[in-house]
Amino acid sequence: MANLSVPDCGQNDPDLKKEMGKQFVDLLTEELKLQESVAAEHAHHMNATLTEARRVASQYQREGDKCIAATETCEAARERSQDSIRKEIKLTSLWERRARNLGWEDH
């Protein structure tokens, strides 16, 4: 770093005076520690976000599985109902034919 200090700059501020008196290596070390701290916080946040995303994805998967099971149950019930209706139509047709053969007329 170039020597950019201005004489008497910050002499009245003890914090600034302390900061300006630090060596270049100390400043770099402090900067690296700050960056390390920020990186650690960022990694922690990312891990928490990833964990939450996995939890939500698992929840959606379970809900999806429930929906699929319910859909399969409904589809099976629909197929059984259609079979029952077909059988009922055949039986009704049979009884109607018998009734017509015995003289019944539909008015």
C-alpha cells in the first residue's frame, strides 16, 4: 500500500488513530479473518437453506405419493362401477326382452 497518510489526519479520533497505525500485514490478516467469517456465515446459511429445501421436497414427495394412491383407488372404483353398470344394463335388457316376449309393451 502506498503511504497515503495525511499528517495529523485522525489524530483526535482514538479508533481511527489506532486503525491508521496498524501494519499492512495486520490489516490483511484482519481482512482475511473477516472474509473467513463471512464465508462461514454464508456456508451455514446455504446448509440451512439446503436442509429446508430437502425437507420441503420430501414433504411434496409424500403428498404426491398420497395423491397418486388416491387417484389409483378412484380409478379402480370407477372401473368397478363401469363393470357393474354394464352388467346391470345386460340384466335389464334381458328382463325387458323377456317381458316383451310375454306381451309387455312400453308406453
